[in-house]
Amino acid sequence: MSQRRRNKGAPTGDPVDRYTRWHWGEPPTKQITVDDRNLPEHLIECGKLVECHVDLYPDDEPVTLTPEDGASLCFDLDHPDDRLYIVRLPKRVRAAVRRRWCGAGAEWWDLQAVAKLAGGRHAVEDYPAVEVTRIGTLTAVVYATHKRGDGPSQYIHHLGEESGVQPILAADHQGDLFICGGNYTSPTAGITD
């Protein structure tokens, strides 16, 4: 599934070709338009987001977030390091995020500042101007997809396993989740660090 927000400009690569190579020869079945000013223009779906493994702040308590059906883990086709995004988070999940992390005691940061705090190749100044609260260190993501040769499968990617630089998971006022900073990329082989 190739996802596009708007039809402004051309992506740096053919989205259908990139999706097909990323999924080991399995072509996309549909294209979805997502109209969100905080998302990049051209997104390629890695798969349906199954879990986010997070060490929560302030005490690094580990927790597994399960966003439910509908959310997708995508990468930015135009970003040189294929930045990851969580797209189409269901309303009830966003409401739960707001209740748990975005209340009166939340500490709000600029998204760019959180990325710099995390460090890594994604700590550059190209994030949208969004105010977020830090949830914790994102240690792994699990997504489900169909890759040729594997069939329908779940894939887990531990973030920072090589470099030790892990992104931070943050939430905005609407309960949308952002992956900030980190040292991963998303080449054809999959998410790597």
C-alpha cells in the first residue's frame, strides 16, 4: 500500500516500485490519501502497526503499546534516511493517548527539540512545527505485512541495536504519535540501525 498525502510534486522514487522492492516483490494493492499537514507528502507503508515497545519516562518502565487495527507504520519516500511515521491511528487510541500522557501535568516540547534530545541521524532540523510530550524511549516496533516468500508475517525491529541511539516516542495534543530522532534507516532490506 502506497500512501500519499497530497499530489504536490513528484516523489524521489516511484512509490509503487519502492513499495514492491521493500516487500520483496509483492506489489501494493491500493493507494490511500492521508490529508495531514504534519505528515510528509509521500509515505510508503511498511505494514500495519502491531506494537510499539517503549521504556516510559520518567522511570523507564517498559510497556508495550498496541495501537489496534488501522494504524500503519510508514516511511517517508523523500527523506534521505527514510524517516518512520505512525499513520491513521484510530480515534479511540488517540483519545487513550491524550488521557494517559497529554493531561494537565504534561511537559510540552517542540518536536525538533525532542528529536535532538534523542540524537542520531534523525536529529536534523526537518520536523514539522508540532508541540509534543515525551512518552518514552522507543526500543522496538512490530508490524504485520505480506512480503513475497514470507507470506503474511509479523516483523520486529529493535531500534538502536547497533548504534545504541534509540528514538523517542512522543504524542501531540491530538494524541497522534511521533517517532523522534534515532539512528535507523528503512532501505529495501527493511528497518535497520
